[in-house]
Amino acid sequence: MTLDYIFHPRSIAVVGASTSRWSAVTHLFLNTLPHFGYKGEIYPINPRMDEVSGLKAFPNVRDVPGVVDHVICMIPAEATRQLLEDCVAKGVKTVHLYTSGFAETGEVDRGRLQDELVSIARNGGIRIIGPNCMGIYCPGSGITYCADFPQERGNVGFISQSGSYSILVVRGAAARGVRFSKVVSYGNASDIDEIELLDYMLHDPETEVIAAYIEGTKDGPRLREVLTEAAAKKPVIIIKKGGTAAGSRGTISHTGALAGDDAVWEALLKQTGAIRVEDFEEMIDLLVTFRFFQLPHGRRVAVVGLGGGASVRASDECELGGLSLPPAPEELVAELKRFIPVAGSMLRNPIDMGTYRHDWTPVLQALDGWTELDMFLWQIAPEIEPFEEGIYRQFIKDKRSLILEIFQGLQKPTAVVVHAVEASIGLETLDIMRTGCAEHEMAFYPSIYRAACAISRYVDYHARRGHQ
Amino acid sequence: MTLDYIFHPRSIAVVGASTSRWSAVTHLFLNTLPHFGYKGEIYPINPRMDEVSGLKAFPNVRDVPGVVDHVICMIPAEATRQLLEDCVAKGVKTVHLYTSGFAETGEVDRGRLQDELVSIARNGGIRIIGPNCMGIYCPGSGITYCADFPQERGNVGFISQSGSYSILVVRGAAARGVRFSKVVSYGNASDIDEIELLDYMLHDPETEVIAAYIEGTKDGPRLREVLTEAAAKKPVIIIKKGGTAAGSRGTISHTGALAGDDAVWEALLKQTGAIRVEDFEEMIDLLVTFRFFQLPHGRRVAVVGLGGGASVRASDECELGGLSLPPAPEELVAELKRFIPVAGSMLRNPIDMGTYRHDWTPVLQALDGWTELDMFLWQIAPEIEPFEEGIYRQFIKDKRSLILEIFQGLQKPTAVVVHAVEASIGLETLDIMRTGCAEHEMAFYPSIYRAACAISRYVDYHARRGHQ
């Protein structure tokens, strides 16, 4: 728990803050932190300004009258050596170097400069986050780097070597109701690295699920150790990028990490018990599943929804994703026929209700009693609707809460899928249902295939641990 | 060319049209056709109404005073036998049975009813489209089943056993600038089937690229023949669904097709020279590529754009998709440094411009002279931008035409990728750029991986034919 203090600074100095409209550090931190709930003091540092965003500015961190625990820095790389020395003099605890232009450039002198900063920091008792990164998002202490991240706390701890991945995952998962304990975008990992952060997340009581985007490591054996320990205690979901030759060149050029052979990584991650995912979409799907999807007894799914081609597709996708679709028993089909006309529908699983005008309650209740079934996926593909006016969309708009409450009344775990990305017509429907699911704390996925893969891996995870 | 007349009826009767607000056939056909440019007579048929949508209605097709070439039918299955007999008496040429509730239900009596209709039609010189399908979209003669399909003609002929897939593909491809010659959603294939339609498309001079969604066939050897002939003459892109056990059950229940073993289909399609794609996304990507992407000399791509993590991801995705990213030569990197600051950027391919404020023209021109390079993918991932206000979006909004004109001035083939689906923040950007690319006749893709896969298969296609 040694790193815990970096998430709870008593005050923050923002170095490079300025009145220029192009000052990213001002927009991202200085102007955002007070509204995000950060309660400590915030000090703009700029030798050429007396005031920035209504706050008194200081020429140097050393001139700040009170304590400065945390420094966010976005001045050019050339000026950071002096800054670090000033920070040591001031007794700063953590420096977040948003600044880039260090080892990731592949230039020898830039790598050397980065090493010098680390050496100044180590001698002066300072920890460095970065350089070349977004830093810390910790809703519990009101720290963020994107104003639109959720202010509520959650149970997911996420570390990301890439700043953009950290934003993608937080935004994408947040849109589906997931909340975070602490997120660290750690860039070049010059000082605080993935090993120390994973070790922190493993011991952090607020963090119940650990997610990580990693491009490389400097200590494979130690990473294996900490991952093994973490994965034994909490689900650990990992994206490892930079495996191909070009990707590897990219990571060196991105965060200066040594990406290494992908087969080596694959083996390493497999040994640890971590869940390796392909990309951020799959990571978000798993975070949603761990958060909202009740553990099913098995892999037998019924797909219920609208659209014939979509239903055929759905059955293929479930099986490819690792779930199975048992055929509906004859008695059940007979019962469903009481509620659904046989024309324009499919009743054998997948179940295509044929038209949006039916009341789904009796259908779902009949299915809920099917003993050879473990879960439901309810799906709608608004882009297949032939009507310009968007009847599906209007229906979802009007009945969203009603539908979600029916689902929540079922015994079996249920997730919602809205498949809509190719044309604009379906996006509004997707957004309405995604928001509704987030509010109702239900699992939402943007395709049957993604739902099937995530749920299947979730079942795998628990099966390996002997649950269910 | 025997089937050509089904796309050019002199008049259309819409059976089941009514003043009810729930009458789909009225909304989809009767009210749409005149606005879509259909020039022939349109007759509503309804024994209980004198007028529908301002048109004089007739109780029976036999009562229509003029000729009736084409009948669109959406009355219950039980009434279709009589309708077919009336159509024979009237001398109708084609009946499109939108109506479902036939062989696809798996009910024996429903299958028998379908067979009876076919037998009445064959004896009476009528061709049947369907049942259980959307019918014909032919912009050249002003026929459609979705009011929002493009009215302009194009070069893609598409046949789809699934109505919803036909809508997905047309909408998705149209949003990216692709236009169609003729589209047929043919459902249960009771009479006109995939074999006859493929044979038609093969000989149709308006059709230069053939696309097909197939769930099954009744005559594998004949299908192989016609596909082989078609693929020798035009690119043929095929989705085959229903391969898994559940999917196969789904197709029987969807269109009554016998899906068969997927390995058999895989072999069959491979022998013919058709391009098999996984799903509609990949089909749309290939249609876009064949339409807009100039054939590159090889597979060497430079990825240029914004975002570090996105660039690392991009390089992995290109290689996984079958393209290669050569490292930028030292002289070129040196030249790029004249335009792009080394901090916050990546210059070795992938090339991350670091910030949206640069002028890209000199960078792209320098890259255009790189002799060991075959093409560009330009990418932006708006959801990674840390600013709430959406600077990327605003930039794309303001500069779209300028950017696309720069791309069009390059020697090497260039495509645009906007990756944005996980949160709502990027969708507007995606839509702006997608529309711009459609207008400028440029290839657009929603992810680097999808771009790489499509371009790679396109290069494969031409390589097999000995082009380039």
C-alpha cells in the first residue's frame, strides 16, 4: 500500500498552466479539478503570469507558500531537469510528467534526459508518473484528466501505458455503467511502472477487478510474480499490445517499452491466470460482465428478439463465442405459439418475436421456466427495420424501463444487445438502451458476438476457480 | 437475361394495402414508390376499401382495368392460394410474396401450401419472389422497399436470402457512397432462387460487382457452376450463414433453407473463386474497396494520424489484417522532423502527428515520395481525445473538404479511418467524415483492422487474376 499517497495529494501544482487558449494542462487539470470535487489547494505555476483561471500563479513551485504534494507538468522536456530539482527542494512527493519527448522518441539524448530525471527524483525522494502520459484519475479524491469521466467511485482499478487507451476504456465502460476506483496512465514507466501499480491494485481494498493495458516491461520475472499474486486474488484483465513487428516498433516509439515476442507474452500471461483480451472492446465487455452479469449455471443461452437474419446471425455468433443454443422443446414452442403468431416469427431458439407489438412478458416468463436453459440474450438490430421513421427506436424510447424491469424480474441472468453501427439510423436506439442498461445496472453489449465472448470468458474464469 | 423483366414492371398492384396505420405494405410500397420515381401505375388491392393513400382501390387484382405486371402481396398466407389463381387469370408476370408463414415455420402444412403456390405459378406462367422477403430494390426503375435507400443507380448487384441483411448491407454501404444496380431479397427461394439470380447478375451489364447473402441451396452442383462462371467475370462477394448447428436450425426456421455443413460450403465457395466474407461488415468494406480504392502496387502501408495508443493498435491491426508497415527510412524521418515536433509524436510508421494543429500537406507529400510504400491509411480516433469540447470533431468539421482534397492529390491510394464506437463522443465525427468520404468518392472504414482486411483481400483478388 506504499503507493496509496499518490492518489491523495493535499495540494497540486500545475506547471505550465497559462492563459493561452491552447494550454492543454490548464483545460485538463487546472480548470477541471475544482469542479470534479478536488478539495486541496491548486497552484498554477508560470513565471510570466500573475493569475491563471482566477487563481494566483507562482513563478516556480518553490515559491508556493504551502505544501505541494503533487505536481502536474506540461512544460517542454528541456525544462524538466530544473523542475525536478525545484520539486526536490520544495519537498514534492509525486511528479506527473504529462510532457513527452523522452525515451519514446528513440533519440539517445532524450532517453538520457529521462534517466537523469529519474535519478534526481530517486535521490530526492520523489516518485515520477510518466513521462508521456495522462496521469491519475481517482474519483474518490476528485482527481481526473478528462472532465467527462464519472465522479462516482467504482471497483475497477485500471493501469494503462497508453493515455488514449485509458480514455477509451474509461469512457466506453462508463457509458455502460462501470465505475472505477483508480486509473493510472503511466506512459514511459520511467519510475512508477506496471509492476508497482499492479502490486498496489492487488492490495487496494477499493479495487475488486484489475484491468491493464501494457506495451512492455523491464522485468518479466517480477511481472509474472505480481500478476500471479494479483490474479489469484482478483480478476485481472489484460491487453498486451505491440506484438507484431510493426506494433513492437510502434511501442518503442510510443512509450519506449520493449514489447518482446508475442508468444513469450502469451505464455507469461497464461501462466499467471490473468485474462488476456484482444483489445479495448473486449476489455470493456468483460468489465461490464463482471460488474453486472449474474453468474449463469452453464453456457446454454436463448436469444430472444427481433429480426430473422439477425437471429440466424445471433445463433452463429453465440456458438462461435463459446455459448450454446439448445433447441426449444416442443411443449415450449407450443406454449409460445399461444403468444406469437407463427408467420413472421421463429420459435425454436433463436426466438424472433416477429413484430414489436407483442407483449413480451408471457413469452419471457415461459422461457424463464425452461429448465435446460442458463441465460437470455435479448437483441434488437434497429438498422434492419425497413421503416424510415424508426419504429424500433420509438418503441425502445417509450418502453425502455418497462422492458428492463421485465428482464430484471426473470430468474435467469439476462443481457441486452443492440446491434447498430453501420448506418446512423440505429445509433440513437443503441444510446437509449445503453444508457437505460447503465441506469438499471444491467449488462449491455453492442453485438451478440461480443456478448457471447465476454460471457463465455466470464464463465471460464469462474469455472477455473471452481465456482458454480 | 430472361429475368430482366421482373425489374421493369409496367404496373404494380399492392395486395393488402389499407388505410390502417399498421399496414406495412402501404408504408413500404404504396406510399413510397411514387416518391421514389416509379413511373408506372400503382393499384391498391383491398376488398373493403374504395381508396387507399389517395389511389382508387380495387377489390381484386382481376378488377384492375389495365395490365398488372407485378404484384406485391402482404395478406395472410391462408389467402395466397386464391391470390395466385387470380394473378394467373389477370396475366400477372411476377408475384412478390412479402407474406411469411410458409416453409420457414417448419410446419408440414405450411411447406405444402408453399409448394402449391409454386405449382399454380408455374402452370400459369408467373414467377414468385419469396415468400417471406422484402422483394426488389431497383433504383433504375424506381422500385424500393425502404424509402431511405439511394435513388441513384450504381454497379453493385446484391441478392439476399435475408430481408434484414439486405437492408443492413444497402444502408451501410450507401452511407459510405456505394450504389446498387439491383437488389433482391428472395427469402424462401420457392421459385426464383439464388442460382437464377446469380445467373442474372452475371449477365446484367449494369452489374459490375456481385454480392450475395445465402443461407442454403437446393442444388449445390448447379450453384457451384453458376458461381464459377460469375466469379470468372466479376468479383463475387458472399456471406454464407447458418454454418453452426444452431445457425443451421435458425436458417431452417428463417427461410426454410438447408444450410448444410459449413466445411462443404467453404470448399464449394473456394473452388468457385468467390470471395467469402464473415459478415455484412466485411461485405460492406469490400464493396467500398472495390468501388473507391485504387489498386495499390503491393501491401506496404503507412498509417498516418493522431493518437499514440491508436497508432500502436493500428500497426498491430494492419499486420493482422494482411498488410505490412515498413519502417520509415532515416532520411524520411529527418525530413518529417522539419514539420512535426519530436515530442508527442511518432515518426517511424505508424506516424502519429501528435496534435491536430499541424499542416499535414508537407508531411503527406514527403511520404508520397517514399518509393518503398504502396498506400496510406489516415486515421483519427475521436474518443481518445481528452477534451470534452471535441477538438478533433471540430477540426474534422471545419477542415473535412480540405483534408480530403489533400488526400486526393496524393499519388498513392489513400483511405480514411475514423475509429469511434464505444462512447457517443466520437460518433458525430465518424458521421461527418463518412459522409465527406462518400461525397468525395473516397474509401472510408470504421477501423484500421477492417480497412486492412478489406484492402488485403482486394489485393489478393487482383493478384489471383494476375493484375498488378
